[in-house]
Amino acid sequence: MDTSIIFSGIVFGLLFWFIYQQLPVKGLKTFNTTDFSEALKNKSDKVLIDVREPHELKTGYIKDAVNIPLSQIRNRYDEIPEGKTVLLYCRSGFRSKKAARVLKKKKFKNMVHLRGGIMSWHGEVKHSK
């Protein structure tokens, strides 16, 4: 088999995967830091999920966030209350969007993710002790 065919297949697969990741997730709203902060004001009907890995929390996290890493979300989605709007964030916004794809398959409908992740966040940040 010609190596150029294999290489072309790999490049095509990576390109397809990259484009797929950029597509919108049905039911997922993307908020900037101002809108996300506003959404956090009335928390009674929302749950805030930080999908970063536990060691990343040392850099800070948004108050009242529940840490359910993307790597564990398929096994821990039952910890997320049904019927609440799910607010998701990560470091840069990529993993929170990916988490929304997983949760959509589990029938979650009202989801919001923070564009740019915690790197774009201008609000208060708590630090682990």
C-alpha cells in the first residue's frame, strides 16, 4: 500500500474531526463572560460544572462549581440534576463544548458554555487550599 494514500487518509480524518468539533451543538448556547456571569446570578434553576481535571483547579475555579472532568462525565452525568440549565466551562472552551455533546446524548437539553473558558473569565475566582 502506498504511504501517500495512508498519509492522505490520516490528514482527511483529522480535518474531518476538526471540522466536526467546530459545528454547533444543538441545545448548547455559547455565552461570553458577561452573559455567563449574569446567568450565574440566579443559581436556583442552574448547575455550574467545571469539566477540567482536578489538578487544573489549583489555578482557580468559579465559586460553586462542581468538578466533573470531561474524562469522567460519561460515568458521572447522573450527578447533574435533571431539569436544570447546565452551565459548563473548562480552560479554553473546547472541552466544555465536547462535554455538551456527551450530555446531549444523555438527553440534557438546556446547556450553556463559557466562550474562551476560564481563561476569558473576568469574575471572581476561588483557589484550592
